[in-house]
Amino acid sequence: MQDEIQVHDKIFVPYLTQEEIESAVKKVAEKINSDYANECPLFIAILNGSFMFAAELFKHIRLSSEICFIKLASYKGTTSSGHVITSIGLDTDVISKHVIILEDILDTGRTLSRFLPQIEHQQPKSLKIAALLHKPEATVHEVPLDYNCFKIPNKFVIGYGLDYNGLGRNIPSVYQLKED
Ligand code: 5GP
Ligand code: MG
């Protein structure tokens, strides 16, 4: 793992190694394997950030199961509620399935708190959330997090699927923004 890396104008320092991440993701996968024994869950991975987490986790899932990848688009609605979130690519029926949402990072919780009611509306049998990273200090919208690999401080991170202005997703470990 390189000591420091530059992405665009910013310097990042190592935070989580690939080994730490892979072992934590495997543990979560094993927990899911035992929690959902004899069930056939549907994993819904939220793009772009969760693609690497989803791939790593899914390799360790021993259940008969489905996975689909969706994008969330946020736009200003015409109602007073403001921003509306729509999902693109959810081409699988959710009704009566055990759904597990895969997110890269739970930050303020705004995205998921808006998206979860839409999934609930489609009447899954159950709905749980797995996030690679969680910033508890930043979370303002309460979202029940059922599976989490790492709690991290409220600092910007990149790597392992997460980007800074489009770059850095291919880094196999997690780097944190360097303090000035
Ligand atoms: P929330 O709606 O929970 O505030 O934000 C969730 C999304 O913001 C994440 O899925 C992720 O795409 C982005 N995000 C939040 N914190 C970070 C971070 O530290 N680094 C990067 N690269 N993206 C972040
Ligand atoms: Mg995301």
C-alpha cells in the first residue's frame, strides 16, 4: 500500500488495507449465510460505489440467491417534499423476497432514507441493509444498518469502489483525505 497518493488536487493516506477489508467483508458474508440459511435472498447493490464491495461479498455467499445492480437518481420534485429519488435498473420483482441492500458507505443516510420506502412499497418479505463503511457522526437520517464492516470517522475516503470526482475507484484498499 503506497504511503500517500494524489487524486486530482488532493492527497490521501492509507486507512484500511485490502486484507482488512476482505476479511471483514467475508465475516459479514458468513453472517448473512447463517442468517438466511435455506432462504433465497435478493441482493440489490447500489451503483457506482458498491460494485467492489458487492462483488467481494457475493463471492462468499453460499446461498442460492439473486443480485441486481441499480442506480439512484436524485432530482428536484415538483412537490413540496423537494428531492425525489428514483431507481434505475431494478428489473427484478421484489415482492415476497428477502431483500438485502448493498451500499458502499452510509454517510448522512439521506439517500437510503429516501429510497427504502420505495422498496418497502413493493412489499418484500424482509428488508435489510449492508454497508461496507459507516460514518456514525455524519448520520442525520436514521437508517437501520443490519450489517456493517467498518465504522469510520467523519472524513472523506476513497478506494475500493469509492471515488473522488470520478477517480480512485480502482484502488484495492481505502485511503483517507490527508489533514492539512
Ligand atoms: P448519504 O446519502 O448517506 O449521505 O450518502 C451516501 C453516498 O454519498 C454514498 O453512497 C457515497 O456515494 C457518497 N459518500 C459519502 N461519504 C463519502 C466518502 O467519504 N467518500 C466517497 N467517495 N463517497 C462518499
Ligand atoms: Mg453510493
